[in-house]
Amino acid sequence: MAGAQPTLQDVMSALGVISGRLTAVEQKLQCLDNMDQRMAKMEKDIKTLWLDLDERVKKG
């Protein structure tokens, strides 16, 4: 049947697939957020080390 309407079962199945995909995307975004936080901390640590090194060079 070319113009048949999808059944509720078809709609629920499609929504389940969409929900699964959204969950996967949310997990990937969470990983990216965690990575962003780690990079920000690492940048802060590098700046601190750089300033400490610069002070030691100026004293020495």
C-alpha cells in the first residue's frame, strides 16, 4: 500500500531508534565536555609552570 499510514508500533519503533541515537550523541558531548575541562586545567598548569620557570630564570 503506497499511501498507507504508519502504525503506532512503527512510530514507537522509530522513536526508540531516535532516542537511542540521541543518547549516543549526549554521551559523546559529555566526553567532549570532560576533555574540554581537562584541557583547561592543563593550560592553567602549563601557565603556572611557565611563570615559575620564568621567575627562576630571572633570579638565576
